[in-house]
Amino acid sequence: MPHAAGLWYEWDGPEDGEVLILSAGLGGAGAYWAPNLATFAARYRVLLYDHRGTGRSDRALPDHVTVEDMARDVLGLMDALGIGRARFLGHALGGLIGLALAEAAPERVDRLVVFNGWASLDAYTARCFDVRLALLRDSGAAMYLRAQPIFLYPPDWITVASDELDRLAAKQLEEFPGAAAVEKRVAAAREWDARARLPGIAAPTLVLATADDALVPSHCARALAEGLPNATRMLQFCGGHASNIVEPEDFHARVLPWLAGETFPEE
């Protein structure tokens, strides 16, 4: 398996294509983007990676982990692979990593998509994190993973996909990074507060939210977009927190034109 700077990575798409880095959310695994990979790889040289502490990457984490640490991991991966500049698409925690990367190394980020992310932790999301961590601590990893779809997907979609979600949870349990790693990653997401720093993040940024997100309320996108100097806000009307999986065609129809440089009125 290919590794660089302690991270597992995978290339897809044309070798001479413009680079698009995909960064997953709390789970951290590049496999999160499986429903979208073929579409993005038809246009871009797509770089998938597993966050440090998850998946096939180095599982060792320091006692205290920050979003900025995660951004430095991406920068190290880019350096190791000779990537001077790239587009970046991040989901939730992955979107925060993209913001931190664009702040720390603005010359390395061409265009940025922050999908269901935030400028600072919302009280609602904090309650969701409390419940998820209580499940992990008191009921174990299997129950934590069984409950996870409640926060990611709409109820009707869960009903239809329930058997497949059970199979996915079994696979995730085999690859689970451990409770300590999850606790550290949640703590990093909780601590992230970029409100005072947003005006200094100049990268063109698409702030994409989903109206029925059960983990990150869509109003978080407004606060984030209003703080960035070069942001466009869009709203998917359904699909939940993981609307790229539930409504992939709508997701692609919004993200791909924007990545290509088209401009849109704010929604």
C-alpha cells in the first residue's frame, strides 16, 4: 500500500489532470468518497488519503490533536508527492482541515469546498458529539457505529439501506481506530474556532450545506460564508449530513462546475 508522510494515499483519474484532494470527515477514511470517486476522477487527478490515526495511515496520535495538525499532515503529503497546488474538497472535519490548510499555506490551495462544515462548534452539534461519545464510552464501538447512520443520513434512506448499513458497520468495526483516537479527533473538531481568522483565508471557497443535516445545522454555513472574504454559499435541500452519498448527482451538479471556476449567485 502506498504511504507518504505517515499517510496512506491513492491516486485516481488522469495522470496529467489537475489535482483534487478529497478529505473525509470524522471517520477519516478516504473510502468515504467511493460513491463520488468515478465522477471526480473523470475530470481530475484525485488524491484520496486516510487521516492520521485512522484507516491505513499511521495510527499513532499525540495526546492532543488539532485541526491545524491535520492540515500539516496534508501539507506534508503534498510535499512528499510533489503537489505544488491543488483543489481541496472536505466533508465536515475534512472541510475544517481545508480551511486550516488554506490559512497556513494559501499558495497551495487553488479552490476550496467546505461541505457541512463550520466556523465554530454549534451548540446542537456539541450535543450530538456528547451523545455519540457517551455511546462509545458506555456501550462500545459496535453500538457507536450502529448509531452513526442516525447522524449521517435521512430516516427514509436508512430504512431502505439498513441491511447495507449493517454490513458497512461490521467492516468499520474491524477497522475501528480505537476509542482514544475517536476522542482525540472529536476534541479537535470541538476546539476549532476560526471566526477571528476567517477574513485572512482568501481562497475561493464554496460553503455547501444540506438543509436536513442532523449533525451540523445548515445555519452554520451562513456564519462560515459571511466570515470568509471570497465565499459562495450553496444549499442542498435534502440528503442529510452525508448528502454526497444519498444525493450524489445533485452534489456533483453543484460541486463540479464550481471547482471548474464557474460562478454562482449565493443561495
